[in-house]
Amino acid sequence: MKKLLLSTLLLATSFAAIQAQTERGDWMVGGNFRLNTSGNTEISLTPNAGIFFIQNFAFGGNVNLNYSKSGSVKTTAFGIGPYLRYYFGHDQVRPILHTNFNFLSSKTKFNGTSTTNNGTNFFIGGGAAVFIGENASLDILGGYDHSDYNGANGTGGFALNIGFQIYLHKHQMDKMRGRKAKSE
């Protein structure tokens, strides 16, 4: 009987913790990493941070750092911009919708010549956040990704991103900033 009561209490506590991860005032930080070595090499890192301005709905910013090499052509790119993300439900696996828009700058080197170009990128898609603990999720997102550079035709297609998020409750952020909670 004690084991059943303890198991029920642990399950209820973990559900309450999972439910409270996307409340208004909570923060999330994380990002995704992409490595592609099929025919060429591409390495991409996209850290992000956001705040839940209402329950399950976050607004934030991300930075995109990208390096690619195809033959003798090397490209480095930097992007920065906002994102919106909405979580459905309060389960351990939550469907999510995600969109972001970035301003881009890239530098391409080919045969000793270097060119710089500016443009934009947007992504719109969905997927799931799989909560692997009270304050962490593994995110899998698929959707349409489109880049458009000045003086060049835009390119777009399906993209799959796998990322990781850490969730910080409002009171944790207040402690990090040196603020006392209202109840103290």
C-alpha cells in the first residue's frame, strides 16, 4: 500500500512539474544542431531564448551560425531574428507549432574570391516536444524552410530540426536576477 501511495504521489508530482513548464513568465533556452555530410558538409548551430507571454505560447529570439563546404566553395552565414512557438496540452509529449524569421548575412569563398550577400530566411512547421525531465525537452520539428538572398533566386524545401530546450520557471529566473519572490 505504501508503494502504491508513493508511486501515485511521484506520478502526480511529475505531472504537475511537466504541466508547469510552459506557464506565463517561464523562460526557455536551448537550440538545435544540424550536421549534414551527404556529398558536401554543412554544420549549423542555432541557439535560442524565449519567454512564455501566455500559457503555452512563447516569443523569443534565435541566432543561426552556419558553415557549408561543397567542393571548393565555402560559405559561412550568420542570422538573427525572432520566433514564436505554441505548445498544445500538458502531456510528456506535446505537439508544437513553431515559426521563425531571420535576417541573414553570408560570405562565400570560391577560387580566392570572396563575396558577401544579405537576405532573409523563414521556417514554419510543427512537431513535438518530448519532455525528458522536469526542465528539459527534446524537440523534433519538421516544416518548410525558405531562404532568399539579394540578387539570387530564393530556395526552399522541407527541413527537419532536432533540438533541446531547458525550461526555467519564473521563480528560478527571479533568483538568478537576485529578485525575491512575491511570497517571500
